[in-house]
Amino acid sequence: MRLLRSSSIALIAANLAAILLLAPGASKAEPVKIRVSWIAPLSNWASLLMEKKELARHMGQSYILEPVHFAGTPQMITALANNELEVANLTFATLPIAIHNAGLSDLRIIADEAEDGIPDYYSQEYMVLADGPVKRVEDMKGRVMAINAGGSAVDIAMRKMLRTAGLEPQRDYVQIEAPLPAMRAMLADKKADLVPLVVPFSFDPELRRIAKTLFYNRDVMGVTELLFWCARQSFIDSNRAAMVDFMEDTLRITNWFLDPANHAEVVAIGSRLTRQPPERLDWVFTKQDYYHVPGMRPDLVALQRNVALVKELGLVDADTDVNKYSDLTLLDDAAKRLK
């Protein structure tokens, strides 16, 4: 048998490579896994995205979505640092902590999730027992305040309000941690004198029967970038095409949820997710809810003001320029596709 020349072998190899590249699915990259965090059902977009996955044109193709539940935003920082989470719905409180204390200098704000303090919309409530001893903020001296996690948005707002009354943690009151769904029980069982309530838990009729609002988030913070999506620049750079696809699908789904024409179906979805009767959920994506920006573009001016408070309370030592830590090009590129 005649030996093939090296040039012939090279030609055959090149032809085989071309055939393999042209084979169905041979050149198709594996979908990118995108894990997105959520805390409270209905309040966080990641808890809802899979409910309308038929609107997601790229899901399962360029990316795979995996919603991941967390008790609070501080735990997300650890997950981001360990590459166990790709998109985190952080607060104005945890962003500076993640950047300056946890060393996540490549963290980038990519989209808005919810805002507080917008006129005529819901504002987060901080509640006490209606017949309890706390009538004014000053009455919290020597008492117990519950938070969901140290350094969370509710922690910052509560600390700030109590500081206006001359009260400091540990010196004048005690802080304890409990999950947000447990706050009604913490108040009812008198394990805490002041608790934060977020939707949907703040609309619990049993809570309303025993509690009253001592103050609102808007009283402390004004307009607040309460929750926004963040991802690491290293992940964005390595998976930009998939991330734009993901944001395109997300915009399409969130637009559907925010459309008043779909309100009845949204309530039905919420009822199934929270196991609450539909009549308790008529507030969802109305003015009784947080403000959800159509198009998910964050208010960086408000956020800059919000993060300054984190430094003021001594949780970080450095200033945080939110424009430096933002990358809205994913959102911009995705929005262009919907026009």
C-alpha cells in the first residue's frame, strides 16, 4: 500500500474538520447557565420569569435560567464571590459592602428591579404592635429590632431612622435576625418590638390586625433604588451575547407582567406561587406595589444618594461612584431588539 503524503493527510484532515463544523449542532455552543437571585415572591423578578418562559425566545438556546432563593442580599455577596451566582438583586446597602468590603471591584449594575419612595406608590413599612409600648421612634430605647440580615436595605433604613432619635445599635437597642416571612410571628410573640415588612408579607390581614406602621421607608430615604440587578464584569465579558439574549427575554416578560391588561392572570400566578387567595393579591404591579420601572432602567442619581448613607453609617470607609460600577449597555442592546 502506498503511503499517503503529508500534504494529502493535511488535506483530508482539513476536509474532515469542515464536515464536522457543518454537521447539525456541531458548532453550537453549550447554553450559558445564568443563576439569578430572589428573596420575596412577586417582589423580585427572578421569582416570576419562569412563569412566562414561553415569552423567552432565547431561553434553553443561548442560556439556561436558574432562579435561586436567598434569605437576604448580604448572602448573595458570598455567592457572587464564589461564582455561585451570576445575577444578584442587590440593594443600595449591599452594593458598597460588596465592592469595598468583599473586594468585588468588577461588580456592575445592569438593570433596575424595584424603587421605593415614588409618589403614590407603595413604600416599605416598619411596624410595631398596635397595642404595644412603642408609640414613637424614641420608645425603641432598650428594646429589640428585627432585621432580615445585617447590612441589608431594611437594616440601613431602620438604623438611620433610630439614629435621628439619638439611638445606636447595641448601645441603645438590640438587633436580631429573622427571615422576612417570620416578621409577623416575631412581633406577635413579642420577640421583637420593631420589624420590617415588605410585600407581599406586609399585606397579611393577620399582621394588619395586630400591628401598625411606625414609619415608612420614604420617611428615611426619599426616592430609593431599592433593588437592582448586578453581575460581575468578568462574567459579562465572557458571556455578553448570552447576557443580551437574557435581558431581551427579561424585558419581554417584565413588560407582560406590568401590562394592566394581564392583571387578572398575574394575580392568578401570584396566588399559585404564594398560596394566598387571589383577593389578597390585587395589589400586585399596581400603585399599591413598589414602583417597577418599565424597561428596567435604574435611577443612578437616586442610587448615588442612597449609597452615601451606607458610608455615613460606617459600614464602608470609601465613597462609591455608582456610574463607575454600572454597565447599562446590555440593557440598551436588549431594548433595541424590542423596538
